[in-house]
Amino acid sequence: MIREDVRNIAIIAHVDHGKTTLVDELLKQSGVFRENQEVAERVMDSGDLERERGITILSKNTAVFYKNTKINIIDTPGHADFGGEVERVLKMVNGVVLVVDAFEGSMPQTKFVLRKALELNLPVIVCINKIDRPEARPEEVIDEVLELFLDLDASDEQLDCPFVFASAKGGYATLDLHSPGTSMEPLFETILNYIPAPSGDENGPTQLLISTIDYNEYVGRIGVGKVDRGTIRVNQECVLVNHHNPDKMQKVKISKLYEFDGLNKVDVAEAGIGSIVAISGISDLHIGDTICAVDCPDPIPFQKISEPTISMNFIVNDSPLAGQEGKYVTSRHIRDRLYRELNTDVSLRVEDTQDTDTFKVSGRGELHLSILIETMRREGYEFAVSKAEVIYKRDENGKLLEPMELAYIDVPDEYSGTVIQKLSLRKGELRAMNVGQSGNTRLEISIPSRGLIGYRGDFMTDTKGNGVLNTIFDGYGPYKGDLQYRTTGSLIAFEGGESVAYGLFNAQDRGTLFIAPGEKVYSGMVIGQSAKPEDIELNVCKTKHLTNTRASGSDEALKLTPPRILSLEQALEFIDTDELLEVTPKSLRIRKKILDPTLRKRAAFKKKTE
């Protein structure tokens, strides 16, 4: 049976190419919102962090109606660190819309998401977006996209894909570059004509693969997936099985069933093949599980998600200021929260260590882990984290391998030399260099993942904020040798107390300060960046000794340089291997792992002599 009244599509693209804005327009023009309804921009980015950063972190489901056909749309993340989200949702759809910026053209993540779609033999509609940009070059971008298809060994059928030109912001699409459109109708029509309708055996035993897990404090876990065979009904007795876990055979009951309509979930009594549904009431539900009829436990194969490449330790905060600002501070609280994150984040790994207060958390990249840290911080958790480290492997001969990245960098011509020099010090190798007509250079550099840790801040400084850096995982390669993360040391507080202007005034000549007067400090806390390679200990709580003598000008106001306030990402980049970042709902403090200065010196001496 073919269900002509349904289409299932995913919107895939590189970060910031306009996926979410495009979905906004499809929702508006299909009549989901009332005419006078106020709608926020990027309405699909519902999380606080998503709205603040302008990125999609979790894939979102929505549905629109066009000419009596229900189009289920999945908006996916564009950032490489959330690639796991893209991989799994593609199992739910029958085709994809590949969005490409008419100026930037084909980018690293464009290649990643397109490869995943082609591997699953999904039909692709290419949407060249932002054609109203002054510097848009849609004709060249068409050639770039076709070259990308050829690079990925696309079949003749896949190469013969339709191209739609759009301005998501302007709210129009067209099939002909020379005649601008007036609405999104050409894109709707292309979806109906080119994306195949879902098909399957409507009378067969129930079969549904869970591709996404949502979590709600009131109803618990909500599984989202597509009905592949048969019909699923409320109160139906089913069995839960998993392709990668043959021993799993759990009887469950479908207590609630929802379908998507616009931005809402709507209760339904039953759903047939091709329907994307949400199911609640099953506590032990995981991504990759298949819900089947009791008499036909037949799991659907589900690709293993790519392994994490970077890890850091989450540690119970043991600083002198511990427990003063956080609501959840114990190892039990932190452990429960980290394992709960596994409910929804398929790319994350959490491991207990020999130390009951330390948990090893592995993810796809620094952004992936920093989003988790920021989320936990806002929820009231207090903890410390170590510097991010890459995950090494060994080949069959015992040779050490490390994760490699391909960095695609767009910079104004005058900064390209500095960028190449900095990255070569971090074991990067220049693969390609293209000088554009607009005064920009595109660099393609192969570099170890650890070479990029802590680099983005330097990159923004070196390019005066004009550079764009994109990376994509490029497999494992031979270990490239030792690497120095930082060329400068830290300014360390010598004693605890409250920082005073007099102490900071004397300290500011030694480097860049991170704190202002009146802040709590403790011995071993990092209060700034040294101008020299070695660490320097300072007393910033020292007050001026008062005497009876008064000379003119001796009591003039002290002029302090404003401190450099680090964001979470900057602090994670700054910390060295012997330091930790103390994270609380109100503060970010950098500290040495060993707070006692004598013990710290002993440990440093021991390391040198080893």
C-alpha cells in the first residue's frame, strides 16, 4: 500500500544555512498560524540555548498540510558536534531537502549530511537558499553541489535531483533563477512530486523503529518514530526488541499515542504506515528499539552512531567555596543527571571511574560538551570539569592513532599567513588554498582534533573576528607527536579571602586579570593569565599598610584595567592539563588541580624528572 496523503522529509544542511528559517516559512504559508498571530523567529529552536546561540541542538518534528497532503518535517542540527541527531532521524524519512547557502556554497557539514542521505538511498531536493544576498552566486553553487554528489559516488538517479532557489527570509521559492517567486509553493510542489510517499504492508504485524527520544518530567520518556508496517493503536500490547541487543524482549503497552500537527502533539487513537508518531508510557525505551506486534518480534536494523572523539572528567567540586552557590552538588546528583542525559543524547558516553567523585564524559566535540555543561549549570548543578582530551585508539600493530579533523577556514587574505602559521605549530597540514575574488581565502587544513582544542579564541583574535572556521571529523590517523596547548602561564592566588583593589593594582603588571575587586578567591585559584610562560603566585587580598605619614598624591585612586571576563567556552579553552574549571550556577572559576602550593611544586618536579 502507498499512502499518497503523507510525505516525510528532513531538512539537512551546514550550520547557519537557513534550515530553521525555511521551516518557519513552510509553517506560516501552510496556515499553521493565525493571520494576526505573533510568531517568534526560528520558532523551531525552542530551547533557551538554541535561541541564544542561533543554532539547532536537537532535531524537532513538525507537520504541515498542503493540498490535503500531510508533510511531516524534521528540522535537524547543522553543527558537526550534533551529527548523531542527523544520522538517526534520517531513518524516519523518505527524502531530504538539502539547504545550501547561495554565497557560502558547499561546506564540510553539507558533505557529511549529504553522505548520510545518499547512503540510505534517500531522494534529495537541493534548495539553494539566501539567493537575495547581495553577494549570492547561485550558478557557481549549483556546480559545487553537483561536484559534491560526484565526490560521494551518487547514482545517476540521485544526480538528477531537482534544484529549488529560495529566500527563506523573504518567504519565496522559485524553479527559475530569472523569475523570482512570490511564495513557497514551488518548494511544496517539488516535495509532493519528487519525494516518494511512504509504502508498506498496512495489514501486516506492527513494526515501528524509535529514532528519537524526547523527555518530559510529567510523562517521562517519549519515543518518536515512523510506523513501518501495520497499524499501532492505544492500549495495544506490543513487544520491545533491539537489533543490536538480541536478548531484549520486553512486553509493553501503548498508553498514549500522538501525531504532530504544526507545533503541537495531537492525541490519536491509531496510526497507520508512514505516520510519524510519538509514544509515551514506556519507561525503558531507547533509541534504536523497535516496537513490534507480540507474535512477530522483528527488529529493524539501526546504524551504530559514530563514536565520540573527545572526553573530559566531570568532578565533584572540592574547592574551598564548594556548595555555596549550587543546588545539586553531590556525586549522586551529578551521576544521575549525566546518565539521564543519555536518554536523549545518543552521541554521548558516560563512564564511572575508579574515583567515585569523577565521571568520564565523552562527546563529539568541545561544543557538544560545553552545551551539556551550560545546561546543567542553569539547572542548579555545581561541579568541576577537566581540560578536554581526545580519545586515542591503537591499530592491530599497537601503533597509537588519534582523531583527525578537516578544518575549512574562510579568512580575509591578509590573515591567512597567521592562521597557517598558528595551525602548523598545532600539527596542521595545509591541503588546499583557494584565493577568492572577494578578498577572502579558503584554506583546507588536516589537523589532529587536539590541535583545535583551545584554538578558536586565538583564531577570532588573529582574524579580528572576520574568520569562519568549520571542522569535520576525518577518521583516525597516526599520532603526530606532543603538542603545547598554551605558551603562557597562569596568575595564581597565593592566599584566600576577598580581592582588593590595592592587591589587584600590583598584580595587573604581571599579566591579564580575570577578576575584579570584591571577589572571593582561595589559594590555588587562577586569577589571570601570566605574560610569561611560567605560573606566578600573587597575593591579591593584600591591603595597603597604613602609616601616620601622608605625602601629597600617595592616596590617589588606583587605576585598574578592566578584567577579562571569560565565557564558558573561553574558560574551557584556556584551562591547561593541570587545571580545572569550577562551574556553579553563578560563577566560573579556574583553579589548579592541586591547590596547595608546596604539593603543586612537588608534583611539577616529579613530572619533570620522570
